Amino acid sequence: MSATSMNHISSLKYPDRLFIDGAWVAASSNQSLDVIAPATEQKYLSVAAASSADINRAVAAARVAFDKGPWPRMSHAERGRYLMAIAEELDRRKQDVARAWPNEMGILHSMATAYAGGVSGMYKFYASLAGQFAFEEKRRTFSGAKVGLLVREPVGVVGAIIPWNGPIALIGFKVAPALLAGCTVVIKGSPEAPSHALIMAEIAEKVGLPPGVLNVVTADREASEALVRHPGIDKIAFTGSSATGKRIASILGERMARYTLELGGKSAAVVLDDYDVEQAAQSIAANACDMTGQVCASLTRMIVSRSRHDAFVEALSSKLSKVVVGDPFDPTTQMGPLATARQRDIVERYIAKGKEAGFKIATGGRRPSHLSRGFFVEPTVFAGVDNRSAIAQEEIFGPVIVAIAADNDEHAIELANDSPYGLNATVFTNDVERAYSVARRLRSGTVGHNGLRLDFSIAFGGFKQSGVGREGGVEGLMPYLETKTVLLDGLPAHIAAAEASRAKA
């Protein structure tokens, strides 16, 4: 069997099962979901399709594990050791993760391999917080009590709803802090890309997580809503579209359940006049085709001075027109397909909208002529785009970039902020003081300097319709904790011992 053929074989042990209460169980509906490989349009995998009844089973297992099981009552250090074990298993399974990823959403295998190798780091980071983060603090009190404590306790049962573009990483940003906090979790894997969720279930079984602590179901949208509506869920952690995020927030608001929402983006790159346009174009082109543009933080709005707009567009188009589009397992390929036929249809509709509005396509705009099957679209650049147009305001989630002319720096900042989104941005300038000044005025969760820069070890999330809350870093732990004030007439022994130990040190 050839290496290429081997790349289309799934490593999953139980694709036709759900993982509930520590066991692999059949879905109650006996129905399945077919996963279509985006480069070939052939079936890659079939997985179990969970129904509302299965959601109920999974939530009940997580509820018992939280309310009566050992997990929330373990020390943070004990839970941290489980996180380290998960990290080790992820390192061991990284080739399985990397092989499944292109078959489910079109990412290059080389990129999937690189990303899969770093996923364990977030579990190691949160494990390290077990001995560093202040889960309990002594505070000054004016209540009349002798001792005031601020304690942080697990929020409860978490429903983690995972999208199809970067599932293994997005599972980690939810599961790792949730487990450290003492929460139990129900993961709802994407029907388009379920493998990573099922790999996580296999890892949970391998490391011996107590039953019900981590449950995994694969399901379509109807079951997702059942998870959101379930009264046994204390918090939803969702990554996906802003439209779906708004619906989730409205449902959870009815019962004041907690949520974090990492949603869409239409991120701006502001190119100031002191920065070389060729250099800026090279930086943008280097990341524009990552995951075929199916990245919420992708820089898709280029804001450049009117006098340099055409030169920038020419430089960027020249680079993107040379991108090799094709099989994501071919090492010479630079961009793979979109994830689904539906996603390609969405991208093509936006390209048509841009053409109908009269904007010039500087490069791309079509399906590659040399590829007769697969969900492929060329990298596309529109020039002279009105910032209020649909292609400048709405998230396309594909390799489509728009260039917008600005009159001056003030106008560029105004254009960058004139968006319903605020997830990511970048400022291109040789002057660090100028970069800082503009960054502080951009309404965005992350602002980079001279390129696409993200740092999940600090925090990631958005302003406005790009979401609520943050993932990654210490900030990513906080949404999985409830804060409690405890007022006592004396000092508990464990706190007294800790204070005595610090005094000796």
C-alpha cells in the first residue's frame, strides 16, 4: 500500500461509538455521519450520530461525576498529573492527529504535523498552574469576621462545542483549563471533523480519567442545541460563527448559565506609510493560505494608504498567484481545499458578490483549472474595495482578501474599527512607538506588529461580535471558576501552615 493510500486510513478504534461515562457505547439512534475528504470528495469515515437521548446520557454522566465523583474533590496537583499524562499521550498520537486533519478539513499535512506537535503544550501549561495559581487567597475583610478568603471553585459541568477547522487545539483550550479547575466535560465533536474528539476520548480512557469526567459525542446541530439547553450544563464553551454564538448566548441567558464564545473575525492589517509594501505583502502572503483561509483570526482586510494601494495589491497578487493549490498530502502543495462543498459554495457566493459590486479581482476568483474534483478555490484578492461592502464586512472563511484605501493614519484606524468584529489585527510600521499607539486604538482582542501574531499563552478572544471571554493563558482558566467569598472567625489550619512555611522561607 502506498504512503498516499495510508494517509486516507483512520486510526480510530471505535468510530461507530460514543464515549460516555468511561465506556464506548452505541448511539441510541443507530444513525451515522459520513465524513467526506475535501480533496477527493470521497467518504473518509463514518461516525456515530448522537441524538438528544445520547446528549442526556452524557450530561447525566458528567453531572454525577461532578456532584458525587472524586474529580472535583481531588487536589489541583492530582488533576495536574492527569493533564501531564494527557500531554504525553497527545505527543504519542500526534501522527494520528496530523493524518486525520487534512482528510476532514483540508489543512496541509505538513502544517497539521507541525501544529499537532505543539498541542500537548497547553496541557503542560495548565498542569503547571496547579502549583502556581492562587485558587485560594486571604483578603482583608471589613465584615467583622477575623478572616476573609477569596476562593475559586469549579464552575461545574461544561459543554464544549468544537468546530471543524482546528479541533484538536480548540478542544485543548477548553478541556485543559476545565479539568484543572475540577470541572467535568461533555465534548460535542463536529460532524465534519470528528476524529480529534474521538482521539481525545481514547486518550481519556488510556490515562484513566474517572468515569464521566470527559465524555465525547459526535453529533449534528440539533443535538448541539440539546446540549446548550440541557439544565444539567453549567457552562458552554463554544468556538464557531457569530450567528450561532448569539443564539447560544440567548438560550443560556434564560437560565443564567455561563459561557465563553470564541467567534468570527474580519481582521484588519493596517499598513502605515513608513513600511515597505513588498515586505508587507510578503508577510501577508505567508499566512493567507494557512488552513485555506479557514482561520477566524486570518488577516483578510488590507488597509493601505491610497497612494500605495495599487502597488500593494500588485505585490500581494503576484505572490498569491504563484501559490500551488492541490492535494494536502503532497509536500509541494502550498494550499489545500476548503473543508466542505457547502463552504466552497459560501466562498464562491462572496466572490460573486464582490464582482457584482464592481470590485476588481487582482488575482484568483475561480476554481483551479487543473483540479477536476475536490473543494478547491484559488487564493483571491479584491482591489479598491468599499469598507462597507459585504465582502469587507462579513466573514468569508476562505482565501479571499480585500484591499481598502485609506486617506491617512486616522482614516486607516477608523476603517479598521468600522467592523462588527474585533478578533485580530496587525500594524505594519518600522516605528515601535507608532505601532503601540495604533495598537491601543484598535478595537481588537489581539494586535500584532509587522505580521500575523497570536499568543495563546497570554490570551485569545475578541471584542464586539468576535466573542465573549478569553482562551489560553491564565485568562483562559478564569471562565471555568466561580469566585466565592468565605468569612470566618478563625484561620483554617492549612492556611496557617502555609503562612508559617512562607515565613520560614
